Amino acid sequence: MKKIWSPCSILNPVPVVMVSCGNINAKTNIITVAWTGTVCSKPSMVSISLRKERFSYDIIKNDGKFVINLVTEDLVKASDWCGVRSGKDYDKFAKMNLTSEKAQTSDCPVIKESPLNIECSVVKIIELGSHDMFLSRVDSVSVSEELIDAKTGALDMQKASLVAYSHGEYYALGAKLGKYGFTVKKNK
């Protein structure tokens, strides 16, 4: 048996990311976002969804730039704190002892401690209701060398100890269960 619920946003788990924004030479901020995702492969596009009342909303809307920083187990405390505190009241980089570095393609800050930084340019803002979606082009991706296999050059995301978010709780991602196409791969 299954219970029938009212329509709701229940697709879980979701990635949890720290979005950095602003100008590294002036005011910067970090906002924790769980409503983010891949939109397109070619061109590479992602989205984040924000409430208009959030401090970072106007920064990103006006600058048209932001950085998605993946959250690891080591960053989960900072991620949570940055999600419940406002950049109006705090310098989140300073309070969480995070290192701000200039992005490759803009004056936005990246979070050095994050193993993967995705630099983005807003293409379109879509008003949806409680949240507006920032449909964005990926301009650059920075990956920690520790995540790259020295022999093959392949990205090994399991080494990153990434975190997911589900119904108000953070979870460590588990062991790899397979690889794309493993169900149809012929045994050798």
C-alpha cells in the first residue's frame, strides 16, 4: 500500500552545493543551495533555484555570474551554517574559515576548499513561484588534482566524499554500484 500525498517537491536526494557570488574585490557571499542540477550537455548548462528574498538573489541577478562549489563531508558544517545565516549579517568566508580565490572567468570567488568549482554565467531567469530558476552556461570547471587518476586522467568523484541532501538531512554518498552501461557490457 502507498499513501497519496498532495503534490510537492519530493525528488530526493539532491546535491547540496555552496554557491559563491559577488566580486572578490568587494562584497562576496556564499549561499547553500539544494535546488540545482544539470540542464544540458552541449552547451554545458546548469540551473540553481533561489527565493527572491535571499541576499544572494540580487547579487547573482545583477552580476550575472556565480560559482557552484561541491560540498564534501569536510564542508558539511560550513555548508549548513552558510544556508541558515544571511550574508547581510556575516562574512561567510571569514566565519567559516573558507578561502576565497578569484574564479578563472569572472571576479566571482571560488571556495578553495571545495574539490570542484563550476563557474557559471546566467543566461535566463525564469520566475516559477516560490523560487526563480537561474538557467546558466558553464564557463569553466576547476577540479582538484587529488580527484584525477594519474594513470588514466579519469575523474574519480568517490575520492571527493560528496554529500547529498534529503528532507532536511545531510547524507554521505555511498559506494559505487556500477558504471554507465554496466548492464549491457559484454564480459571479456
